[in-house]
Amino acid sequence: MIHTIRLSMSTFSRRQAALHADSFGFTPDEIQKLIESPVQERAMIHKSLTMMCQGISSIVMCRTPIDNYSRFIFSLYLRIEPQRLLEGKRTIGLYHPSEENNRRLITAFRKGMACILKEPITPELYDLYSWKCNRIDYTANLEFPTSKEADLFLLLSHRTSRQIRRKQKKIKKCKESLQSSAEGNKSSKLIFYKKAKQIDETYTSISMDEREELKRDAESIIRFEIQCRKGKVYTLKQHYGFSDTCIMNFLNPDISMELLEKCYIQMVGEGDFFSLYHARKKIMNSSYREKEKEKLFNTIRLIAQSRGVIKGLLNFTHGDRIKNTEIIVKGTKTTFNKRLKELSQIGVNPYPIPKDWKITYLQNPIDQIRRTSHPE
């Protein structure tokens, strides 16, 4: 599933860049700033397009010096929300890139651009196949029975990540109980957030009635988003053997499902969430040998007192004592990962529900991720 896409198109031609800027309705002064400014720095002009077309949000045009400033490259960046473009309104729903929907999107994009562009003298701007993928957000809506359970899952997601080739990102000016859970690197960012809260904080320009309707629709939804920037887009191109980064290559349900599931497991893991007591019962009822069961339970205890999987790994490899016991848990990273895999096989997430939460079980919504390739 997909929420947002940033399309790009580039040219070395000043004339072509001026035609593009004029087609999007930029003023002569803005076009001169982009094309003729003598300053050897990056120049940029931009405008919002939402009032002209629901789903096509904004256009940014940049002039970037190359070859020691002897030449410039002119780039367009167009931001679209494909499901909003199809429905003609804001929606909680996400875009499923099936063949049929992709055909509909091509038509909707052409019609939307016809409402935005001044004159049909730049046909490449109307054709989705002419645009490259600069960024794409593969996304899933995780639905919970209640808003409280959604909040609890969001809190758990702060502690479950393996942080594989990524570092934790903190959201400023946000209470911990409501804070998004995020991590990333230079090419991508992974984030969980409460959709209703995001609507309340960012959808300030729409009517109160529309905002309240969207909030009701999103009340029990945690959104999982993989923001693939230019570097990640290129990596996906190489991985899947695409000849170029044409946006149509990335509107693919298999890519969406594969990436969402892989990154979700890295951030949350498999297996349902249990209190420490009930996790032990689940482990003891498994088919593992008694000695192995104790090792698995002690690994969970160590992760719990470490307040997270990644800190649990650090303490595991250094060796740490379980509080109020004489038990020391120590091993290699390979052993730690092996125990996480064994826990997932018996349906237990390695991070237990804290005792003071007053609940003993929360279902892991990973099956909702796995169903994104075949939505009903």
C-alpha cells in the first residue's frame, strides 16, 4: 500500500525548464529567478496545487549547479497522494497498486494535470510514465479493536526494534505516551504514529467537520510508514533489476508487501505480546527442552529489565544478571538472534508487556501487514 509519492523530472535545457515553469503558472519573476539568477547557488521556486486538484499537492522546481558551476540541471518535484487523487478527497484509505488501479491512476493523473497546467504544450508533464520516482512511502494502516490498544501498541513499538542499519529518531515536542516511534538512516525512515493524532495536529487548514470525520475514521489506527528517499529508491531499482527509476516500476504490490513485512519484523518482530507471567506459560507449554525453555524465558527477562530489545542485545553480549537472582545471561549476538527466532516460532514477542500496564495480552497486528498484497 502507498500513501505519498514524490515524482521528479530533470532537464539541462533552460528553454525546457522555462516552459515547464510557465506551464505550472509560475510568474515571470519566479521563472527569471530560476533560470537567469547569476548566483552560483541552488535556486528554488514552489507553489501549492491542492486547490487546483485533490491529490496533487505541490510543485517544486530547482536549479542545481554542476560541473564546477559551468552547467545547471533543472529539476521538478511533484508531490501526489494517489488514493486521494483517485477519490477526489482526503481519505484514511491507502493506494493499492494493482494493475487496474494503476491504469485508473494514469487516467486520473492526466485529468488532474489538465486542471493544473496552463497549456498542453508540454505533453510529457501529463504522462505518468515520464516521471521518475524521487521518493515513495510504502504504508499500512494497522487497525486495533480500541483506541487504547492502539496506544499500547505504539508504546511497545518504542522498545521492540532491532535497529538494523538504522538509528532511533526522536520526535521533538511530544509527550512520550503519544510520541511516534521512528528510526532511519540517510536513505529511509520507518515510523509508527497514531493517525488520529496526526490529523488533529496537521490538518488545520480543513473544515472542523471534515477533520472530525477523518479523526473518527482513524480513531483506532496506527499507521506504519516506510519513507523511501532517493538513495533507497535507487537501491530498490538495483534489487529488482529495473532499467530506470520510472515511477511505474515502483507501483507494485509485491514490492510494497515485501518491504513492509521485512521492515515491520525488524522494528516490531513476530509473536504476540504477553505479560512476563503469561509469556513464561507460553514458553513452558512449548516443545523445547526444559533447559532451553529456561534460557528463552531468561532472555525475555533480560530484555524486559533492559527496557528494549536493542539494549537487551547489548546486555546479553556483555553479560548481565537478572535482578533479584543469581542468574547471569550472556552469549553472542548470533545466540541472541537465535533465541528471538525461537520465541517467534512459539508466538511470543521478546518484549513483554510491563506489569504496571494492567493487561496480559495484545495481539501482534503483523497479519494485517501480510494481507496488504491482497486487500479485500
